[in-house]
Amino acid sequence: MSIKLYKNDIPSNLNLGNIIAIDTETMGLNPTRDRLCLMQISTGNGDVFLVKFEKNIIPAVNLKKILEDQNVVKIFHYARFDMAMIKHNLKIEVNCVYCTKIASKIIRTYTDRHGLKDLCRELLNVDISKQQQSSDWGREFLSDDQKNYAAQDVLYLHKIKDILDEMLIRENRTEIVNECHNFLTTQVKLDLLGWNDTNIFSH
């Protein structure tokens, strides 16, 4: 695994390909209160790129170009949260999204365990550590443990997507997953407007 760290944005000449895995690390779980600290990107070939954001976030023009590109698939695990964080902090609306958590909930109905750690263990026979999940991501310099933790959160998403896609095709559930993914942009808008804990479709 190769890890490269950048500040505030990726280089303009960085070629990430047409399908990337993305995750974020933040100061907390409230997108309108807690700031975005780090974004990690994997190309699926073992390379991971980390983008560390300063407290006063400046426009990330190169990230914006990639994240809004309809021809680049972005794989997330729990995309709803990451997309809200990115939209609120970077003013970027992420397009063409695939969420492994949504796909898992639609196809792995034999379990209620849909965390990334659970998917890695069952689908890939890989145990990942979540020890650094609740650390201070806003610190000026990240530890090696933090960098490795952040990297592993995106390192396996391409393989997980491939396996989930095979299951979805087998059980004829691909279309409903795609529709859920298409709704994510609207769901994120609802979340940021205050309807994050409300099921607007309930009675």
C-alpha cells in the first residue's frame, strides 16, 4: 500500500481513473457543526491519497472537478454522511455515487451487520482495525496510525463493490439499489436542511 498526503486539494495532474473510493474523517458526526478534516481516496490498485484540510477551508478546485464529474464513479461506505460533509464544507455536490452500505442493506438481508468491518470480514476475509476511529483528526500532524487507519477505510471498497454487485445481479436487486443511489443527492439536501432524523415518507 502506498499513501500520499496533500494539503487542501489534490494536484491538478493527478490521474485517479474512472472509479474511485472515498471516505472522510471529521471532528464529529454533525455536518453543520463538525468540520471536515481529511478526505481519503483510493484508485483500487493499492494507492491511497489523503487530503488534509486546514481549519479555514479554501476552495478545492481539483477535487471539485473530480467529485462532480458524472463519468467518475465514487464508492463510499455510508455515502449519505460523507456527501453531506463534503457539500457543507467544500460546497461540492458529489455525483455518480455508489454506497456499499446501501447495497449491503438491500442484498445482505440475512444479517443486520452492515459496517465496513463486517463487510471486510465476511466478503474478503479481512479484519480491519477501527481503533483510530475516534481520534483527533483536526490535529496539525497526523500520526502514522491515523494515516494507516484512514487508508484502510477506502482500500477495500472496490472489491466489496464487485462482490455486492454480483449478489445484486443474482437476486435481481440492482435497479432498486441504483434508484437509492440516485436519491442520495436529495437525501443530503434534506439532511442539511434539518430533516435528517425525520422520515418524510411516514404517515
